[in-house]
Amino acid sequence: MDLHGFGHLLLAGTWITLKLAFTSLFFGLILGLIGAAAKLSPIRALRWIATTYTTLIRGIPELLLVLIIYFGTTEILLRLFDKYIEISAFAAGVTALSIAFGAYATEVFRSALQEIPKGQRESAMAMGLNRWQTFTRILMPQLWRIAIPGLGNLFLVLLKDTALVSVIGLDDLMRQAYVAAGFTKLPFTFYLAAAFIYLLLTIIFMQAIRFMEIRANRPWQGAR
Amino acid sequence: MSELIIQLSQWLLTLTQGAEPWDSYARYLPRLMDGVWVTLQLVVVSGIVGFLMAIPIALMRISKSPWLWIFPYCYIFFFRGTPLLVQIFLIYYGLSQFESLRNLGWIWTDVLSQPYWCAIIAFSLNTSAYIAELFRGAILAVPKGEVEAAQSLGISRRKQYQHIILPRAFGIILPAYGNEVILMLKGSALASTITLLDLMGATRGAIARTYMSLEFFLLAGLLYLLLTAVLIGFFRLLENWYNAHQHAINMSLEKVDPQLRDKHLEDNVR
């Protein structure tokens, strides 16, 4: 495929796409853990907030979320400080994608937490561990093993959703393909090139997820 | 219908008496409703077309001959592995690169260069790949006993698929199909990037005129939530109707004959 010297632009865009995906993954996982903890909490208000969060976010398009965060935040800042403060497309993208990822991750973590036998929590209590210790030392290490397949799928979705941030002008892979297509008048070539780079990333991360799954299940493989 | 919405909008305008953002909401209500209508068309048409395309793709995919399964495998992999936005741009902007396509006459001027049809083509292709994968799983999950029973009755392979396996597989994928249609609803917002005036496009148009971005985005979010709720309700009804036999079995399976139980039904009982 002849890229007319735009290959390095696509690579630079790929790098931004990856940064965006991993930063959103980091914050999204934190949001997901908080959300799951809130959903299973004995406090009713927390459960209500978490349920509202997941229902709202899963019911509106990701594109709308990106636009709300990007344009909405500047407008709120404008009203608060009476001054036009522009937030970066990257920050808006990370915020929107983390919020979206967190909503789905909440469900994954919740079902994973529920899959851990109740006896483990009870024995932790009997050993005198407090709630925080039970969570970090008993539940968390097991949580990953159960949650990895679900989170892996969500990450692949997140990777594809990063393309949406190009709409608000972040120079990610999608936007660089758009720029190159406009320059060379070869839209098919460049969008196809972008598609293949996304496919390549998907393949790489699918393998990585498979590897992590096998690693996480090591204790169970010997027993069979 | 549109007459009614315009009258409703007029009536709301007299109520709001210039109070923002309600006044703008009332003023742009007809356009937003047009947008909702376009969004619904996109979702329903691509949902049905994608479904019909998914069946042959899934059947080829489960074939044992590599010549048959390699194409659907690549097709599914491509459409599930790349962003929907890339696929839409590839079809709407990308196809104009080919001189031969531009000389096709009405196919080019009325279909392939129209954002509406490009969006429908892109969504149908995309969703068919996802549904084909669901179908593949469901066909393999049809209880073996039912296929064996059909074989022992001497039903031909074609009729087995037509009357037993595919209807059964449809029942199995129904909940997942509902999810897929909701994902499609959310994906349809991307049609606004190729200048289509769907709900998202109409919202952005209203914002361009009123500068009230936050208010209109939140209103659009509310409308999308409503659409999602309607779709969820519709699929719940459809599932209750189509899988009614399973609900009946849920209650009285034990009493009928324990020997009849197979793995799939046992999961339901639990």
C-alpha cells in the first residue's frame, strides 16, 4: 500500500490512540471498582447512585458522551468563571472514555465479586480482617482471574471507541487518516490503512489478554 | 404526525413565554423529532438487513470446509475488529476514490454517494458480523437431542435447519440480539459525522444555531435513553412471546419427565 509519505503520521496517530486507550483503561478500572463496591454496598444511596450511573451511561451513545464532556465542560467553566477556558481534546477523551468504560466494568466487577464464594468473606471476617483488608488481600487477587475475560472484551471495545475522540479534533489514528485522506484525495487507501492498524492492535491485545487469562488460571491448570 | 408535532411545538412555545432553554426546546422540537425518526429508520433497517445477512454468513462460518469458512471468518474479524467510524468513512468517503464506481449511474448518485444509504450499508455490514457470531454460537448450542430426533425422523438437512435449528437458534440469541440492536442505536449517532441529520445531527444543528450546547446535548441524551428503554421493552415482549415454551417448562419440567432434560434446559431451570 502506497501511503505517499503519510505513514509516519499514521504511526504518530497510533501512538496517541494507544496512550488514550491505556489512560482511559486506568481510570476506567478505578471507576469500575468503585462502582462495583457501591453496587454491593449495604448503603442504599450508594447502590442507587451506582445503578443510575451504569443505566445512564449504557443508554446514551459514546459519541454524545464525548461531545457532552468536551463542549459541556467548557460551557460550565464559562458560566462559573465567566472566562473561556478550553480543555484539551485528550483530557475530554480520557474523561468520556473512562466514564463509559467504568460503567461496563462496574457490571463485570460486580458479577465477579458475587462469584467469589461467600465463605471466603466469612472466613476473612473470622480471622479478624477488616473490610478493607478483606477487599485488598482476599477478594481483589481473585477478582482479576474472574474478571479478565470480561475486561478484555471491554478493552477491545474501548480501543475502537478511541476513534470517536477524533471528532473533537484529537490527532489520533482516525484523525490522521482523515487528514491524509484530505491531502492526497485517496480516502479509501488511508481509511483502509487505519482499519488495518486497528485490526493489528486488536490482534496484539487479544493475544495479550489470552496470555493474561492463562497466567491468571495457572493455579487451576495443575489440578486437572 | 409531523403536523401534530409542529402544532405541539407551537403550543409549547406559547407556554414557555421565552424562558430558556424551554423556549429553544419547543422551537427545535420538530427538527429533533425528525432526527429521532431518522435514527429509528437507521436502527430498524440495518437491524433487519443485518439479521438477514447474518444467517448465510453464520451457516458458512460453521461449515467444516476451509473454502467456506475462511471468507466469513475474515469478514467477521474485520467488522468486529475495526471502529464503526472507520467503516462508515471507508464507505462514504472511501468509495469516491474509485472512478469505476462513480460511473455507475443511479447506483452512484442515488445510493453510494448518499449519506443515508452509506450509513445504512455500513451499519448493516457491521451489525451482520456481530449477529453472525451470535448465530454461530447459538446454532452450536442447539441441544444435540433435538437434532438427533430430527435425524431419526428422517428430516432432510435443509428442513432441519429451516424448521428446527434456525428457529431454535433464534430463540437462543434473542436476548443477545436485543443487546446488539441497542449497541446499534448508540452506534447510529456516528451517522451525524457524515452529515446525516439523525437525532445526533439534529442536536448539533440546533446547537450551532442556539449556542446552548449543554442543554441540547442533555436533551439528546434523554431522548436516546427513552429510545433505549423502548427497545428494551420491545425485546422483552418479543422474548416472552417467542420463548414462551421455555417459561412454561421452567415451572413444570420436574413433573414431566426427568429423562427429557438436557443441559440447555437444566441451565434455565437453575
